[in-house]
Amino acid sequence: MLTQLFISALMLVESGGNAGAIGDGGRALGCLQIHVCVIDDVNNRLRRSGYAGQAVFKHTDALDPVKAAKICRLYIEAYAPPNASLETCARIWNGGPDGHRKKSTLKYWQKVEAKYHELAEARKTLQARK
């Protein structure tokens, strides 16, 4: 399941959580470093699903963390198998539809996993203080 904790870990790995981040020579935008090809993919899927004209994203929407998270969820859900692990989801986000099969995405997953556990521990600590 793509929890906010998981999306937050992706954001930290991608940009340190910087909503205004611009990378890859201006091609990747926002806290999740979203490329226009991801926007196009998500928009095409939305249109085919009957959302023509509604909820269609622009590349600059990647600069809004809430919209970026939605784009990320839609993209991963389109390609991840049912009940996919967080590893599979992270590697798809990093390497595209077949990213979970690419050795090149393993290090990315290790970074996401470390951030995920770091955030989970911080959450536990905060809850214990309440």
C-alpha cells in the first residue's frame, strides 16, 4: 500500500523534500522529481479511464507536493502488480514500468528503505511521547 510515509520517503530521497526542486537539467520538477513523460503517462491513463479534461496534470503540478504525491500514486499503481512490495513500488518509480526488474534501481530502493525506516522510527518516538 502506498502510504504517506512511503511517499514521504520517496520525497526525501528524490529532493530532500524540496517542493521547488528542479533537477535533471530542468526536466525533473518538485519534491518527487517528476519528468514530463510521467505526466504524459498518467494523463493518458486518466483520459482512457474517462477523466477527459478532469484531473489532468501539467508538468508544473509536480511543484505542488499534494499533486506530486497523487501523480506518483497513479503512476506506481498503473505499473505495480497487485499487492506489490514497497521495494517494487520504489523501483518502478525510479526506473519506470520495468524498474523493479532492473539491477540499477536496487541502490535507489536501499536509500528509500533507509528513509522509510528512519521516518517510521521518528513516528514511533513522537507517538511514545504523547
